[in-house]
Amino acid sequence: MNAPAAGLGRGVISSVRGSVVDMRFDGALPPIHALLRAGNDGRVLIEVQTQLDAQRVRGIALNVTQGLARGMPVVDSGGPLMAPVGKSILSRMFNVFGDAIDHRPAPTDLHWRSVHRPPPALGRRSTRSEIFQTGIKAIDVLVPLERGGNAGLFGGAGVGKTVLLTEMIHNMIGQHEGVSIFCGIGERCREGEELYRQMQQAGVLDNMVMVFGQMNEPPGCRFRVGHAALTIAEYFRDDEHRDVLLLIDNIFRFIQAGSEVSGLMGQMPSRLGYQPTMGTELAGLEERIANTDTGAITSIQAVYVPADDFTDPAAVHTFSHLSASIVLSRARASEGLYPAIDPLQSNSKMATPGIVGERHYRLAQEIRRTLAQYDELKDIIAMLGLEQLSSEDRKVVARARRLERFLTQPFFSTGQFTGIGGRLVSLEDALDGCERILADEFKDYAESALYMIGTIDEAKRKFEATRSASHSTPAREPRHASDADAA
């Protein structure tokens, strides 16, 4: 890709300092963002960042500079960094240069587009606020996502983040006939390989593209891999007229890579050592994620918060672009409540009566209120026991525990491990179930009947089956606090 064309500028390397390369040209200087090939074999790719004077430019290398030396030739490739687009890139894994890295033959019938593209014009953007339904009850009811919006996914290791992303990809492809693009920024090689195999086993690879800039790559590569993935997403939105689900892991590493590039280029750091252009760089990436008249790019981004400090400039600038924040809780994961979404910390700008409707808004608020009351009562229950609560508080506890279990859901992507088939639940079915639980329709049902089901009607079948089995076999399950109240 980006082969040098005849008659383009040629120069020589004047200095190499890590990933920073200064070059001298006797003729016309290459423009900013031009891609240069350096070294005797042309294997080192350098992106021009600054024109120092009439004859010298400074660039950042996108791959390792080992072997470069003063006096080596530099050739202008004739354009900026390009990303591959076309139908043949589906089910493939690429690096930032558009090279296939999945040990399969290189795709054919490709077109190449610059990764430096402006966001959609205001006239092309859709002004409607639409809900992006995921088929996952906890998200659709409490943290509705915006079609063409950005959602932040906050979660550490082992709380089900990758499983949640995998399920969203499965539902997007199976129900919305869309395309999913996974962009790994600063990913570990092991995680990328594991994710590829998981997608392959889950059968969702055929309508998916994966782009990786690994953790051991130079900062220039990690800084540009997000733009490459967005260029691919824009192709499917604008040319194929398909909805795109863009998953980015991790957006903080994009900011971190930009900070490294800024420091290497000699810019004066801003607050807490971040680059002074952080806001502009992040906006240049995030504003390309939009809902237009031809389709929508809906983004879900993993967000790392340094030292859990939500006032950190990286977190503050990221929050300003998000329409929903999904917080995964380790405490809920330890209780087996998957997906382990914390409903009290998660929020969405779409959860307003004008967008989701009066009924949905009222139910979501009542669910949050019930769960918040239960959270406040947990300390009293731990110290004094459930019996010391008033009858009204015991009803609140019973409703909250049943709501928590109803908001769990078996996933298609984990069916081979759990033995439970996945469930895709419509928003109407999810709201209906929550409404009936809040109305105490299931107060006589065991909590286990509501655990890991799809629609609320499954609870009746599960409860009847459990009750039939209990007549023949004594129950071994420990008695829950709210079950005592129900009895």
C-alpha cells in the first residue's frame, strides 16, 4: 500500500531520535500528514508532523526505526496514511497500515482512503434522537443508547466487559443487519488473539472487521489506528448505507498515545502532563462518529479512569462526548448478576420522557428508586436482620432483589459455556416484566425463577418446573431473605 509514485519528493534523513525523524528535502517539502518511506528498503513509514524550515520536516515513525541512520534516503509516498475499504475486508483483522494480520491471504478488490477525513457536515447529520436497542434488558431499560451516539463502558478485568461487547456485536449483526468494527488501541497481543477466536466461535466474524494497534507498537501507530478504524466505519455508513457498531478499547490509550507523540515532538505539556491539543485531537476522532442521512455509527468505548479520578483531564474531555455511561460493578459480578451493570452509577442522556416516552421514563425512575432504597437498607439487614424492617421496607427489598435477577440475561456468546441458550429481549417485553415485578405480581415466586431468563413469562414456566421438582426432591437451595418474607 501507499507505494511511492514517480517524480515525487526525495530527501535524506538528518537525525533520528527514537520515533522522531528529521529529514531534509532539496525540492518541494511534503505536506503535513504526508506518508514517507525511509531506509534503503523503504520499510519504515513516517508521517510528517511539522515543517521546520524551507528544507527540513519532522515526522513521527509509525513503526520501529531500528536500522535507520543519517544519510539514508526518504521517498514521499504521494499521499497520507490510507485505510482499506470494500466488502472483502469483512471477517478480517488488520493493522494500522491496512495489512492483514490474521495469517490468511491478503484480501483482493480493495480501495484505499485517507484516514484524515472531516466529520459529516451539519446539513448531513440527522436531527432525530433515536434509541439504539441492544436486546439487553439492563441497558435498554436503564441506560438506553443513542443511535449514532457514543457510549462509555467503564469496567476492570473480570467483570464481563468483553462478553458484553461480544453480545452487542452478535445482536447488532443478527437483528440490525449492521456491521461491527472492533478497534484495539494499545491492546495486548493476547487479548486481540483471544477476542478473534471468541468471535469466530460465536459465529459473528462474517460481518465484522478488527483493527489493532498493539501495546508494543510505537505511539504514532497507536495514535492513528483509531482514525483507520473510523475510515472503515464511514465507508460502510456512507457507501453501503449500513448501520455500524464501532467498539473502541481503550479510548484512554488514544489520548495517552497522543500525549507521547506531543512530548516526542517537543510541545510544551499542559495540565498533568497531557498534550495541549488533547481536546482538539479527541474531538477530531469523536465528531466523526455520527448519525447521518445514510446510516449511523454507534460507538461503545471502553474508558480507563486514571487512579479513579474522574476530574482527570482525559476523563473530563471524554465525558463531554458521551451520550451514555455504562458502569460495570465487580460486586455485582461476584454475586453472579451478569451483565454486571451498576444501575445506580450508570446514566444516559437519552433517558428523558421526550425521547423514551413517559411510561419508559417512569418505570426506569421507579426501578432506580427501588434499587437505591434497597442499597440503603443493606447495612441494616446485615446488622439487625430482615425481620427488623417494616413491612413496607421488606416489600421494597423483595421487589429490588427480584428486579436485580430479572435484569440478568443469558447471552448467546456464553451459551457454549453455561449450557443456557441466549435470549434477545425486546424493549417492550423488558418494560412489561419490570412493571409486573414492581406491581408485586411475582411476590410469591422464588427469586431463582427470575434469574437468567429472557421475558417475564419464562419465570412462570421456570417456577412451575421448580415447584414440581420440589415435590419429589427436597430443596437444597439456601433460603433467601426475601423468600422468607414471601413465605
